[in-house]
Amino acid sequence: MRGRLIFVALLVAINLFLLTRLIWSDQGVFAYLELKNRYEVLRRKIETVDARSLDLSQEIRKLKSDKAYQEKVIREKMNFVKKDELLYIFPDEKDQPRGETADVQEN
């Protein structure tokens, strides 16, 4: 009877040890949940990058083939003008000083 009690106690101890390893070890449940969350975040990032890549590929295709789109992009992003056109570039509002500091800087 005493031997059976020791055997059961030993089995309970082993089960408790295995349970703690299952839950809190580097390969346990919490680590699995953390890896699952990281996987979802990375999957969403990959989807975003794939969509951006597709958009850029379509834009490259348009730039190679569509002359009107080429002209539009060049005029907007590079400030090119046609012959006999004038280009006015206004400073951004955030670059201009406001209030009392503007008066001090002007004087």
C-alpha cells in the first residue's frame, strides 16, 4: 500500500511538472499565443506591402506606356512647365511664422 502511495505521489509530481512546462515554458501555451499574435501582425504587414507593390507596379506600367500620365507626374512632382507657361510656387503655411514672432523677425 505504501509503495502504491509513493507511486501515485511520483506520478502527480511528474504531471505537475509537465503541466507547468506545458503552460509557462519557452514552447508552452503563452509562447504559442505570442507567436500566433506576431504571425497575424506580420501577415497583415505582408498584405499591406503586397498591395503597395501592386500599386507601384501599376504606376510603373502607366509611366512606361501612358504619355499623358507621364506629363502629369512630371508637371506635378518635378514642377516642369511647358513653353510660355509661368510656374508659381507658394510657401507652405507651416513654414511661415505667425503672431508676434513674425513681427519681430520682420523688424
